[in-house]
Amino acid sequence: VLMLKSLGIHDLLHFDFMDPPPAEMLIRALEQLYALGALNDRGELTKMGRRMAEFPCDPQLAKSIIIADKYQCVEQVITIGAMLTAGNAIFYRPKERAVHADNAKLNFARGGGGDHGALLRVYTEWNDADFSTQWCFENYIQAKSLMRARDIKDQFALLCERVELEISSSNDIDHFSKAFCAGYFYHAAKLATTGEYKTVKHLHTVFIHPSSVLAHEDHMPAWLCYHELAFTTKEYMRMVFPIQSTWLIEVAPHYYQQKEIQDPRKHKMPKGGTGLSQPSS
């Protein structure tokens, strides 16, 4: 939708698609682009929208990359963005060495930032190891996925140049987390009193995917954002990272109201009340 808008096609509902999407889906996409600041109230591309359209990725990720300039962490966001774009096959888990693979993955999670922080550490350590295939083997990482991520990151870096984004860098986890929150704010969820996660806006029950590094935390974050939902027997949040509720007002004051970011829990959740569930085999 963003690409069509950037080509000057404004009336998408009556556009002659070869395989037209449902009108509801188009309207929802336009609403999301408006919420991201890519469209104005007349449905026209804004300056932000034109910059976002330069990036051949989801609009949410494009917005995160551009906003990263504000938090001086463009390097970290394009790295994580490239890892997310490379697919879900970053880690591998051979049955005969499952415990070793799980421990290796959790090692990357140390330091915070959820799955996004873990992906950043994987790429950074691979870079420090001179892009070694042996390092990937020892850490149960798919080398082909990392090479694909490196290519995508290089493309993102060139596109940043095109839209005049300086490749700034920050080691502060909150900085890149805020940048991603600015792009994925309508993917926010909060821990309810029942121990389950509910999406902030529509109060749908969602679960952290068992493959997430946050799936094994003793104390679950009260608030988080997810990259995408996976539908199996339940709605699972893939690639999640903790946020602070106040960030939602900071990055999307037009979308969230103060009453929506009140902490619904009256007391700390005990261990075990995590809102997690294993998918059925």
C-alpha cells in the first residue's frame, strides 16, 4: 500500500488490482500508515511516508529505522531489522543436542532487550568473529541466515544514505527498544491479572511463543511489543521485547490514551503465572 501511494496511486479502493485484496484489509493498512505518520488526514504521503517508502520492508520496520536517528541507534536498528527480515531460522536446535542449543541461545539473551537484544548480540559476536562459519556451528546458529542478514543490512545502510540518515550507534538497550516501539506500537501487549498477555488496544489474549528467549523468564515483563503474530492453536507473539508503558504515550500519543497504559496488575505475578502455553504438536 505504501509503495502504491508513493507511485501516486491514491484511490486504492477502486484501483484495478489483478488480484484485489479485501476492502477491509486495505482500509486497515491505510489506518496503520496514518497511525505511523506515513499519511496525512487527506490520505496523502507525508515526508515521513516518502522516506519510509524508500525501504523495501514492512512499514513498521521502515518507521523504526527512521526514528532510530532520534535515539542515535541507527546501526543497532538496521542490524536487528536485517536479522528479523532474514527469517525465523537464525537458531537451530538438533534433537540430540537440544540442551546445549538452548543454553547457547539463552547466553545471547543475557543483557536484556528480549529477542531483539539477542539477535543484535548474535550478529555483533559473529561480526567480531570475522563472520566465521565455525563460530556459527559452535553457537548453533544458521550461517546462511546470517549471511542473508548481512546482505540485507548492507542494503539498509545504502538506503539510509539515500534518505540522509546518519549511521549512529548506541549501546543503550532502551534506545533501540524505543525505536522499535515507535514502529510497532500497535503490537503492544500487557500482562493481565490472570497471568495472560492481552493486546493493549483490543484486549485479545496472546501468548509468548515458546521459541522466544523471554519464554523462560521467572518474572515476565509487564509490557512488551512483538514483531508478528503466529496463528496455530493459539495466537503466539513472535520476536518480543520488553517496553515501558510510558513509551507508548511518548512514541504514539495520537494512538494511546493515558488510561490505556495503566498497569492492570494489583500485585506482582507469582512464578508460573506467565501466560505461556506450549503449542500442540
